[in-house]
Amino acid sequence: MKRLEAAFAVILILLSLTAGVSAHSPVLTGENQGIDHAFSVQDPFKSWAFYGTFPDAGSVSYYTFDLQQGDRVWFSVFTPKRDAVYPEAVLIGPGVEDAGELFPGVSVPAGSGYLVIPGTKPDHPEYEPFTPAANYQWMKAEYIAEVPGTYYIAMVNKGTNAGNYGLALGFREEFTLAEWIMIPLSIGNVRVWEGSSQAFVVGFPVFIVLFGMVYLFRFRKEPLPLHPETIAGSAGGLLYLAGSGFMLIQALMALMKTGFAVSFLVTAIFILIPLVMGVLILRYMMRPVKYRGAKLILLGVLGVVVWGGYVVGPVLVILAGLKLLVDGIKQKEG
């Protein structure tokens, strides 16, 4: 088996290993202070990760969704830091029996009851393989609706500082096509939410691409020709490498807090696949091979599937492949 064919085989094997693993669809919530401005969750059974912010101590954020009798709602609460905030959840809805001491400022609509779910301060963070990140888990809860209607989860900050919190809601792992494609950009926003510098989040891939392009087109022993397909393909391949490198950095930073976790193997797969594909793309740019255009298009499509290249990378690679295919057709016709 040729080396390139072996590389494709490795990609397919790694893709198969990701089947069955679970992930949340990430959403950064905006201004949802006050029950009238509650963040509306259209499908509370789908697995979501809502990344919110407590603007100050004692603030309350609301999420709302509809349930039918017998519906099960599951949620958990996490924070990126241990001591910034102290989250507490309050489940509000029809048929809910009042339980717990209600925090001042929490609104309960007429005809609804409330269930206070206090948070327990965690001793250690847990490793999250998809982002990847080290999160502190404060609580997990489950409720089966006895009465149909509109329900709320009120997130309360019982701490003395402002800070961020996360609400994982739902249990059904599924994504729309748009959600799947945009996950790399959503994760970039999550990095900033966690406390990373926006300059680093944006600047890292930009630096890798600029450095790589200067080398490939200027300082390489045999510089690449400045053609649209070589520029697009090279930039796309470098974005694949940048995405893998950035994920590796984040994983190592998280593991320094949590210690080694077996779930890192999931992260490793999502690091290795774009890495292998990025190397193949750059190889095709430097050493033309048979069916190069078709192979680049395939690598671009696979890049979308595995969240490689910050969305832009796969697009550039597909465009490069299409350009090569069109040029090949024109040459045959000529």
C-alpha cells in the first residue's frame, strides 16, 4: 500500500473511532437576566452546552422550554474556574412542588412551583475532551414533568464575584448541518469565555498561516508558484495544522489541571485527523499527484466533518481542488 493510500486509511480508521462519542452543541447566551428575557430553548432534549455569564454577585439568568407530561429533562452546571462564582439552579414550572430556600430575586410565575438545586463546590476539575477544557462540575439533576407547560431553569450566582458558568442541558446527541460546520468558530468563542486572550485565539492560526506561506512561497528550496490554487490550498492546509496545534495546546493546559484522563484519546483523534490531512494537502501542493483536484476536494469535505481548519480551511482546500479539476478539463478539451 502506498504511503498516501495508507494515510487515507488512517483517516478513515480514526473517523470510525469517533462514532458513538457524545458532544454538546455549544451556544454563548446573551442578556438573559430577568424571567421576561429568558433564553428560549426550542428543544430541551437535544444536548446543549450554554455558556453564560453572571455580571455580578446575586445575578440570576433564566432559560425556558416547554415540556409535556412524562418528558424528562436533564441538566448539569459547570464553571471554568473554581472560586469565581457559586452557582445554584432553580427548576420552575407547573406541577413542581416547592422545595428549598428560594434565593431573593428569583421570579416564580403564578401557578408554578420551584425546586432549588444547590451547587456543591468541587475539589477538582474534570477533563472535557471535545472543547477540550478543564471544568468544575457543580451539580447534575434530572426531572420528569408531571404537568405539561412552560418550565424555567434559573441560574443563580450565590458567590461574591462576577464570573462565567456553563449549563449543559439535554441528552440527545444531534447537530444540524449549520451547527456542525460552525462548531470550530463556536469553540473559539468558548476559549474567550474561558478566559483565553482573544488576541491569542485569533492570532495563533493567523501566525501559523503567515509563517507557513512565507516559507512555502519565498524561502523554500523550490518555492511554490503563486497560483490561485496553490495559495488557497496551502493556506487551507496550514489552517488544518494550526487547528490541530491549537487543540493540542488547549488539551495540555487542561490536563495540567485535571491530570491524565482516558477521554483525552477522543481529543487525540480530533488532533490527529486534521494533522494528517493538513500534511497531505501541503504535500499535494508541493508534489502534484494523480487526481490531485479530487483528492483535495475529498480532504476539504472531510475537514468539515472533523472540525478541521477553522471552517475557512476546508473551503479553501475545496476551492483549490475545484480549480485544479477545471484546469484539467480545459487541458483535455484543448
